[in-house]
Amino acid sequence: MKRMHVAGMMLLTYLLMTSGCSGWLSKRALQNGTNAMKHGDFATAVKQFERASHTITDSPDLYFDLGRSYQQLTPPNLDLAIKNYKAALNLKPTDTDCMICIGEIYLQRQQWDEATAIYEQAGGQAPDARVLTALAQAAKGAGHTDAARIYLIRALIANHSCAPALYDLGCLYRDVYMIPAEAIEQFELYLRTADSTDPRVPKAHEKVSALKQVVGRQALLPAGTKRDPGAAVKLVAEGDKQRTAKQLPKAEKAYRDALAADPLSQDAAFNLALICKDKKNLPEALKLLLRAASMEPLRQATLVEAAQTAIAVKDYPTASRMLDRLIATSPTFAPAYASMAVVRLAQGQKSAARVYAEQFVRLAPPGPDRDHYEKWAATLPR
């Protein structure tokens, strides 16, 4: 992290003019400390900056550099690093760099609440992708994985090429939400974005390779299962024709025949599920929708229907899994967050419900639905 020291140099000029020898010594100590930092000699930097601080007591840049040097020592002296960062903040309360450095230390010490507070202070009303990613790390560390996911999604909306956010979101999808196809997508986006020197790049390659071994449509079928995709396509077309003509029994038969011809016909499973919903047979509709979702994990319409049907039958774990995938594939699709808020509330997770309701409010267009959710969110605990 590089900072300009214009204010510090102006102060040195003043000291040189008014304090004679002590001004020269302070200037030399600052120059020596800065040179030592540039060369990674943080022990020398600490000694020089401490010497300069005996005379210069009102320079936030000096205290920042002293804090950074203490933080970079081997081993680091985090207590003195925080002390000097806070001294810099006392002189310059809007110093975002200081706040972020303090947050780094809190994260390292697993002081999740303190990290959250300082990053929220750094971000203000419009936090950038860097701050949102750090807030996600604090939320995940505290066990608030839903909040972590929302922070990372917000980070990527703010900056779609924020490599740390892509990597961390991929880890969440792999390790917490158990949605491998979506995790692969995030890791591959990360690999296209990250600098080749990023130490997480080899880990991302390993994760993608392992995940691809467990993702695949053919794994859905028992060995030896026969498929006739051509026949299934014709039967689906016939089903669509009969459905348009409101000949639902004939449409249902065509879709069932299509599934028999090709058990991996996603269109047949999806359209048959819609007919079952029309007939109020929600359990079978959900079964078919889950089958369709397993064939095409990234198809939004299937995930929406599956989630809504699961909520209707009060199968909240299944609804949550479908919404997890829907949010992963369509992170700006506001209705997904509204539905997830309902699910989390039904599961007794009121603070998580608020996280999703607030995200719906951020994304939804103005109107009664957004106003209703905004008022409702305000009644839930943080």
C-alpha cells in the first residue's frame, strides 16, 4: 500500500526552518525510514520512524507508515501497529487506509465484530468492492454465511472483476452451499481475472479440477441406460403443441413418453412439472422440477419454479437449495432474495431473513413490493 507524504514533507520543511538541527535529524530519520520500507527492511523502518516521531507528533502519514512497519515485521508487532494506526486516525479521522489496515489485524486475530465495525466505518454509505470483500470475510468468520454471500455479491456488482471476491464466493459455494457447478463458474471467473502471481491461483486450479470430477449430466443415469434424444425432442414438440391447444392429457402423455425416450430431457421434465402444478399435484411437480434442475443446474426458470413449489409445500430445505443456486446463477435477480427471506424466516433465522430482505430492497425497482419488504426488514433483528 503506497501513500504520498506531501503533508509530511511540508511539515519537514517547516521543522527545518524553525527547529534547526532537530529538524534535520527528523528529516533524515523520515528519509531513512521510507528507504528502509521500500527495501523491505521493516526493523530499520520502525527505528527510524520512531526516532522521527519524537519530534513530529502531528503527521498522520508518519504514524501510518510506523503502523505499517510494525505490521510487516517478522514476527509482526500487531499491538503497536494498531496503536500507531489509531494515532493516525486521531489526526485524520477519514483515513480509509488506516481503517482497512486495522481491519486486517482484527481479521487475523479473529475479532470478527471489531473487524466488521471498522470496515463499516471505512466503507461508509457506499463501500467499495475491497471493503465489501473484507466484510464478507468477517461475516464468514463469525459464522454468518448468508451475510458473507450477500457482501460478496454486492462486491461483484460494484466491481465484477474483483478477484478476491470471486475466489471467496467460489469457496462459499463449494464448502457451505454445496453447489459445485456454480462454484466452478466462480473459480473460472477468478482464474480469468486474477494476477498470475496471486498465491490462490494454484488452489483455484485444483478446486476446479476436483469439482469437475463430480459434476456431469451422465452421472445422473445408471450404467447401461438407453437414450434416444431425437425421439424425445419430437415428443416434447408434440407436448408443447397439445399444451397450447389446451389438450393437457395428450400433452402430459407426450412429455412422459419423451422422458421415457430420454431420461435426460430437461424440457420434458420441466413442462410435465408445470402440468402437475396445474393439476395441484405439487409433490410430483416438485420431484420433476428437481429432476430438471439436476440436468440443467444453471437454468433460471427451472430453479424459480422449483423454489416456489418447495415453498408452497413447506419444504424449506429444498427451497433453500434451489434459491442458493438461483442466487449464484442470477445474482441481480431480486425475487430470489425475497423468497430466501421468507425461507430463512420460516427456518427461524430472523437475522438472515433481514439480510436477504435488505438485498431485495437494494435490487428491486421502486414499487409496493419493495416498500413492503423494506418495512418488514426493519422489524427483523440484525
